Amino acid sequence: MAVDRQALLARLEVFVGEWSLEPRFPGEQHAGVPGDVPAARTWFTWALDGQFLLQRSEIPVPEAPDGLMVIRADPATGAYTQHYFDSRGVARLYAMDFEGGVWTLTRESPDFTPLDFRQRFTGTFSEDGNTITGAWKTGSDGGGWEHDFDLTYRRVA
């Protein structure tokens, strides 16, 4: 199944721009970071003549890593892959899907690091395209998915 690479990439245009990140962990009363700490941010930009979508994230909490993600489209399969790198030195590979305003990242196989646990993010774009409401889930071998934390993206004007 060959798919037009440019058409696959064009579907990702809705991500481009700056977003604030609002995590909500189980037991927290409200999302985000307290006080005068700047908000967590992420930016999506095109790279290498629009052949890859880059995502950079900065999270002003010492326990949370900053990240660099590279998203590629595979015209042979019509699928996306997200290559993930963070400030802890972690490198991971996620299968990515984006269909009908729903963004999914899934890691269920060992890649650059051993698979200590499976991961899945599902986020849904709002009608105006300015909010992504989602959640990360984790799972162990042979088990189901368990909620890890909620994550909301809000486009910065």
C-alpha cells in the first residue's frame, strides 16, 4: 500500500506551533505547575524541507525530562513513527497514528532501550484544533492498560 508522502505529512500541519502542556497526575487537584514556575511548553516545527516534524518540549520540573521528538511518515505503509529522546538520555520508538483528530503513540516492543513497560498516549483534538486532551497509559507484559497521567495541550496564541 503506497501512500503519497506529502499528503501524509500535510495531515500533521495541525500540530505546528507552540503549545502549553498541562499534566494532571492521579491525586492532584489541578493541572500545571504551581506558583511562579513557567508553564511546560512544546513546539512542533518542520525540518529538512518539511520531510520531518520536530517536537521539542521543555518542562520546568526537575523530575520531568525535556524532550526532542522526530516524526516521520512511511509512504510504504501510511504509518507514522515518532523517535523520542530526552534529557535523561532515554531513546524510544513509538508507533504513531493520526486519524480523525485522534493522535495515538504506542510503544509495545523493545527498541533502543529494554521494554520494562508498555506505553500508550491517546489525545483528541478539539473542534477548533487548539486543544489536545489526552492521557498516557502503561502496561506490563500480558496485562491490560492502566492510567498513568492526563496531559492537555493548549495552543499558545
